[in-house]
Amino acid sequence: MISSSLMIDTAKHSSFIGVDEYQEESFGTEQTLNNIRVRTTEELTNDSMGSVRKSLYTFYFDFDVSTPTSYTVDSFKEGDKIVYGTKELRIRTVMPAKSTALQFVKFTAV
């Protein structure tokens, strides 16, 4: 379990459903994620125009501390929408804890 004193952040999560005939993305019902941990780092990438700085957000959802309690590891998928503060992000990777003693999921979003 991650210490509850570190789990001070809140975000909103919506599952990616698909793209309609007008190429509009659709998402499921928005759920509030409470008692999570968010860390922000800068990612430097190179493209044809030069270097680009991009913020990378890492989220920690602990199944003992965070809510909604109905969430499981399978609740988070690549492409899902996360709203953190004023930023609308998409989940890029999902990494469940490698130990059965630790029940949390870590995911990154850009």
C-alpha cells in the first residue's frame, strides 16, 4: 500500500469507447479518481523541427486507498481520457504492480 499521506490528488477518468462515423471519439461516463498520486516530468523528444518538451504525467491508483473502490487493474486502458486540473490527457501506458503484496496500478498519460 502506498502511504495515504502521499495520495492527495484527484483526477477524472473516462474509458475510451471508440470512434464514430464522423471520426469523433466517444468516451464512457466520467468517474472521479480520489486519493491518487500524480507526478509530472518533462519528456524531451526530437522531431523534424527540433526538440520538443512535453509533460509526462504518472498516476498511481492504490486499490487500498484510492476510489472508486469498484476499479480494478482492467479499469485503465491505453487511450482512456484523464482530466487532471485543466489538462485533458490520454493514457499511454498501464503498469500494474509486479508484486501481489502491492495492490496498485501506475499509468502514464500525455
